[in-house]
Amino acid sequence: MSELVFTDIELWEKIKLDDKKAFDALFERYWSPMYISTYNYLRDTAMSTEVVHDVFLNIWEKRKEFQITSLKGYLTASARYHVYKCLKERRASAVLYVENYNEELSVKNGNEGEERLMRHDLESSIEDHLLQLPKRCREIFLLSRIRQMTNDEIAIHLGVSKRTVENQITHALKFLRLHFKNIAVWVFMAGLLR
């Protein structure tokens, strides 16, 4: 007898109604990929396990409060936030005696790959959320933030009023802020979108 497979949305609706089996199914579905992704950044088994468990614990504890439209997106963003937090704490607490400071500095500055990966993951998450916007709203937002066109240029380019452009950009920003509530992530993201 095969088990029913629920969509993420169905699982989330059941979780909000205190269904522990639905929560277990969500945990089973996403624990491993989240752990692997987290471990790729932290390279620490215990810390990676703790991050993933914290994310799931937070979901269960705040299931009545959260308004989640994409479980995968939320889990990914939340795990990334915890990873960034761990990396920041790790950097803040790492005090080393270094005999040749200049050599050590050149090695430390060579870790641009990690930053590039984190930036790529964040950009992917933003793109996923932008796809949820109406087509015209998304188009205006991308013209503004990616092609860096002014509101007047966008209005002329699309044949709409400047006020429409402003409203659509405001709508897109509110939508993104709702899905990227963490200020540190939002500030970093705002830098990407300029």
C-alpha cells in the first residue's frame, strides 16, 4: 500500500492545524538537502545539524504566525540566514596569532568563492520570489533594479504612467520584504538590486 504524497502547500496547511505527521513528512522531505547545503558552507557536522533542526523547530513553534507561500523558499532562506549568522560568529571569535601577517592576509582574501556562492544562492532565491509577482510588476522591477532605468525611462519604454511604475516597484519591494524579513539579508539583497 503506497503512502499519499502531499504537496508542500498541503503539508503546510496540515502543519498549521497541528498535524505532527505532516510536519514529520516535511522534515523527511527537506532535512537531507538542507543539511547538505548547510554543511557545504559550514563544514561542521554538529553545527550544520543544529542549524537545520533550529529551522524546523522555528517552523513548528511559529506555525500559527507564519504566512509561508513557498516552503522550499522559506526553508532555504531561513537556513541561509542561520548559516550567515554562524559564519559571522565564527569570524568574530577567530583570533589567531600570525607570524607573517601579510601572507595570512593574502590567503584570507582568496576566499571569494564562498562569497560568490552565497551571493548566487541569494540571487536564485530572489529570482524565485520575483517569479511569483505579476508579469508587468516583475518587468518594471527588473528594468528599475537590473537595467537601472529611471522611472521616467521605464514609463516611456512601456507606455505607462510614471505613477504606475512607482506603484509597481513599491509593490515588488513590499513583496520581497515580506519574504526576506531578516534585515541583514534585506540590506545585503538591497545592495544586489541596485
